[in-house]
Amino acid sequence: MTLARGTRRKEDRLELRLEPANRRLLDEAAAASSMSTSAFVLTHATEAAREVLADRTAFVLPDDRWDAFVQLLEREERPMPGLAAFLARPSVFDEE
């Protein structure tokens, strides 16, 4: 099979189990957007994923706030016994 130039073959598949009402909702929204349901779900799920990950991958501040942030990073270390004690306590996630 020959693919058109610039077209990449999609190899991964994602399957969803959903209630009929949710399927109807997605189908209607896709039709209203002149998209297939698969394209609609992929487009909007990808956008949502980017938004969720945005604050974990980018750190943006206005220039004046950035300068203040850098100054805080560059200042001398100072002991914080209260924080050290807190971090030394067992976490609820630690196995017993």
C-alpha cells in the first residue's frame, strides 16, 4: 500500500469502553464539528493532555517576576530545621 506524501501510517490503537449516552454525546459533538468521532476524541483528548502537562513542562513568568525568581534561586542556602524535620517523618505513602 502506498501512502500519500506527508501521510504517516497510524500504528497505535486506543480502545474505550463507554456508556451509550457518552457515545451519543461524542458522536453528536463530532458531527457538529464536521469531524469523525475518532478525530474529535483524539483532537480534544490531545488538547486536554497538553493542558494537563503544560505546567509540568513549561515555566513562564513576566520579566520582573522572573528576575525575582532567579534572585531567590541564587541566594545563599539557609538551614530550615522545621522543613528538615517534616521531610524526615514517614509519609502516608511509605510501606509499613
